[in-house]
Amino acid sequence: MDNIIHDLKTERQNVSEGLPAGYKLVPVAFYIISIATVFLCLFFYLSKKAYESTETVMRERLTQAQSQQSGFVAQQNAISAESKKAEGIAKWLEGSRPLQPVTVAVGRSMGKDSTVAELSLDRNPEIPAHTFMQLKIDGGGSQQLEHTLSAINALDYQTYSAQQVKGRNSTDFQATLIYTDR
Amino acid sequence: MESKDIKDVLTFSAFRPEADNPKFAWPQRFPKKKSVLINISRGHVAWSILNKKGRVEDVGEADGEFVEVASQMSDYWLSNTEDGWVGISLNNRFIISLEHNLSRKKGWNEELKQNPKSVLGTKYDRTKRYALHHNPETSASLMMACDDSMLKSIEETMRGHNLRPARICVGLFAMTAHLMNRIASDNALKKQDLIVVTWLDQSLCVIRQKEGQWQDLRCRSGLQPGDEATVSQMLRPFIEAAQPGTRVLLMEDRKQGTFSQSHLSHFGNLNVTDVTEEQNLWNILGKN
């Protein structure tokens, strides 16, 4: 059956029959891409929001950890300072050993021909382990001095910066005594 | 390329035929769009608003020539159309005749518009525009001729009101062709002795068909209301030649139309079958 309605109007030139159906892929692809773009934008937006909230939490935790760390460091510094003070006191206590045994040992080391003319023991207040000794022995000569130094060594004292001056019948000796814990 | 072209592609309207492309049926030209159909008779205009589903939503009519009615109704029609496109059914100043042995070579439809003389031969008149409907089984054809000046006048009037003709056809010829096609596709009807009557708002076409042959045809457009004598004169030869088994098939533009109410008595004892459906004219124009 042919078309029952016959158009009688004055025909317009170049009347379009429409684009080929295959070209519908163009707008379809456009809409698919548009929808995908919207979804991707939404996905990225939500991801960014999630990242920002995570970052905020991490920053808060970092700040909290840093404040904790600074607290710990302050405590550590305080302890270190206390420790140093304690060490100083301990060293001082360790250094300030009684000097009476030294004087006793020097006195007992004297032979029958020797006497102690002068004995001076000065402790360095900054370094209490260092004791500056000045000794003048009349008679006995070098032997007596060696004997006296051996007696001092027997008390675990070492002599440093020793100087010895021999007179006609006397010997002047000075040295720094340092106690050595064996 | 303009932004409108891009918009047309994205809305898929670029893939549909233009509203005034005659190669496509009305629903293909206005898919999911409202449209207006107008029937222009002598001194009377009727219209129908088709909704987006192509169904009749509203109908109206007014007495007066098209020029007068258009000046009053154009805004209403425009508000119910897409870009001012309307479908026109011309129901005045045309004649349908029965012809034989007209050219049916391929592309005759286009040829009828571009070079009607090559199809119609000596029957061609340069002041007319033509439409043809061929009998698929015989050499007979229905030929409709309407005044070229009438069509131009309608187009001019429409332009004056920003309306654009998507289609101008002759509603009675479309109804007749529709009914003849229906008969041709029905084997029982095709073999019967029939008087086929089509009536559209004071225009009448009567065809006698016997054993599939179109034997006689009479047509008048733009009859005066109440012109009983002319109708009687047109029907008389068909009724006089009718056999007792002759059947009358009647199709009007609407159910219980003017013909059913005023002229059925002319057929006497003949079996009259009214095949008119609700909103018959508008449905035929809106679906084809």
C-alpha cells in the first residue's frame, strides 16, 4: 500500500531527512563521557575530602606526638641535668678522699736520719681528685724521697707534674696527687 | 556550525526528518511533540490538537473563511505546535475523478510534483496540483486536483500568522484512499458489490466497486449545508444501479456526522455499514 496522504504544499528546497542513524553514536558517546566525568569528579571530590579529613587527623596526631616528644625531651633534659649534677657530686665525693692517710704514710715513711720539714696538701676545689702536695724532707736524700713516694703509691695515688729540688741537706718535692681506683 | 546544530545533535532532533518532509508519516515528524491539524472547508474551519502521544487532545471548530478564523485562532494554534508547524486538510475547491492507464513507473510520486504533465499527460492543468491513488489490481486510479491559487492563498495566510504548513493535503481524498486500501486488503470485501461513500464536512465522494473494479466515481467539494438536492442527485445513479446484494460502506470525518444524520435515507433498503471511527479524520491524518 502506498502512502495515502499526498502533500500538496509548495516544497521547500533541501528538506532534511535527518542524519544517518549511525551518527547517533556521537551524542550517545557525549552523554556517556559526560556521565563518566560527573562520576569521576564526584569520586575525586569524595577522595579529596577523605584525604583532607585523614590529613587533619594525622596533623592532630603529629601535633600531639610532637608536644608529647617535647615533654619527654624536657623531662630527659631535666634528668640529664640532675644526672650531671649527681655525677659532679659523685665525682667530688669520689675525689675528696680523706688526706689523713697520706700524711700518716708520709710520716711513717721517714727513716731514722730523715724528718719532714714541711708538708702541705692543697686540694683543688674545682677538681677535688687533684691534690697539690709540697714536701720538704731534711736528710735521707733521694732514697728517702723514693721511699716516701712508694708509700704514697701504696695508697693508690699517682704523682703527676713532679718537681724535685735538692738542697745541701734537704729535698724539696712538689707534685699533683691523683687517686686511681684500681 | 551553529550552536543550534550542536543542540539538535545532542537532543537527537538532527536524526529526525524535518517537520515538512513529505516522505515521512506525521508521528515520525513530531515524535513526542504536540501538533495541530486544521481542516479548512468552505466557510468553516475545524481543528484538532494532538498530544505528545499523537492522540486527539482537543477539538474545535468555527464558522468563517480560513483568513478570518486564522486571525482569531492563530495564537492558540501556535501555542500548541512545535515551531509553528501545522497540518492542513483542504476541503474545498478540489475534485476527485476516476482515471485509467496513468503512468505508474518508479518514482511517479516525485514526478507528479516536479513534472505532473509526464504522469497525467493531456489531463494536466497548470492551475492545479494533483494527487493520485492507484488501484493495486487494475489500471484505475483516483486523481485529485485542487486549485493552485487556493493552496498559495492558504500558505500566504499562514505565513501572515507565523504558522508553517508541515503538510497540506485533501482530507477527503486521504479518507477515501484509506478506505479503498482497507477494502483492497480485505478479501471478503474486495469481491463484493460496493458503494463506497466518504463524507467530510460538506464534501462527498462516492465510488462504485464491483468485483474489485472501480467502475464509477462522483465527487463534490464545498456543498452548501442542507443542499439535499445535490447530494440526492450525486447518489441517485449509484442507487439506481444497485443490486439487492449491493452494500454501502460509509466513512465520515466523525462518528454520527452530518451525512449519517441527514442523508442516510437516500439508500432506502440497501445495507449500509458505517465504518467511521471516533475522531476519524484526525486519526487518519495524525497516524499517516
